Amino acid sequence: MNNKAIQKKCDFFQSLPYFRHWTLNQIRKLVKQFHEEEFKRNQVLFTQGSASDFIAIICEGEFEVTRRKKKRI
């Protein structure tokens, strides 16, 4: 990852409320652990109740979170 790409990602993270109190050095270390991935329209990333081995931070585009309701008897 080149310096320009790292800086762009750092700028994005610094714009998020959760990361505003982080130092630039802390954010750089975090950014180096991430990789970009593109997803297809309507692609399911996680399903309710399933374990996941990654987190997704949406930088651009739209997403929907749905939840199944338990049936009441």
C-alpha cells in the first residue's frame, strides 16, 4: 500500500466519530491491518447467529441490515 493510499484511508478513519480521539500513528497502524474488498449488489456478508472472522467498514455505497424475528406461538 503506497503512502497516498494510506493517507486517504487515515483521513477516512479520522472522519469517523469513534476514531476522532485516536492519534495519526494509531490510525496508521490500524489501516495497515485492513484491506479493501468490493461486494456485489445484494451480497450477504453475515447471517444472523453465524460467527464471522472479519468486520466490514463501509467506505462507500449503501448497505442494509436486516433481522429475523422469532415467531410467537
